[in-house]
Amino acid sequence: MVFSSTVFLFLFLPVVLILYYNPIIKSRRFKNLILILSSLFFYAWGEPVYITIMLGSITANWLFAIGVDKFRERNNISKFFVTASVAFNIGVLFVFKYLGFTVRNIDSFFNAEITVPDIALPIGISFFTFQAMSYVIDVY
């Protein structure tokens, strides 16, 4: 679904806005639930196979942020969680964006018979990975 498509403009967006600005339910939790479910649905519309990667990234970075917040007074442990978050996120980007390139270069340099993995690139992986990483850094 593209932002300028008729499905988005005349169906998805109005439904989300009506649910979010519902005058009957004023709960912030309900509004946050509407936003996260509609965001996941929007992402899954374009590439439903990779929604598990996004959910895994969200969960991992949320746990890193909890670790940062819980050990705020113990600076070394808090820094460990930030460092682990950055390493995790850069690792995810490396696997999906640069692993094939790296393996092909190692293969050609050493003249080896390494099988190049054919990994498809999820839509918006750089965006949501850097957003998640910046969330943990902001919590720090």
C-alpha cells in the first residue's frame, strides 16, 4: 500500500483516524494499540513475509531499552545494553544488506567456492532499524 494509493487515502487512513480519534474511548493504551496494529498492518500489506523480522527487532530493542533504563544508575551495564543494541541492529542490517556482497568478495579474493546466500531485502529495513536503535540511544 502506497501513501498516495486510493486504498490508503480512502479506506485505511480514514478507518485509522476514526478509531484513533474515537470520542467514546479516551484510553491512551487503546490509541497506542490502534497505532501499532495499523502500522504493522500497513507494513505487512507491502511485504507480509518480513513482518516477523520487524516484530523481532521491535521486541529486541524494547528489551535493550528496558535494560538501559533498569540499570541507569550503573553506567557500565547501561552502556553494555546500548552497545549490544547497536551491534544487534548493525548486524541485522549487515545480514540483509551486505552479507551477499561480502561473501562474493571473499569468494573472488580467495578463489573459493562459497555459496552466496540469496537474501531478499525487506522493505524499509534501514529506516525501522535506525529508528529502533535511536530509541534505545534516546532512553540512554
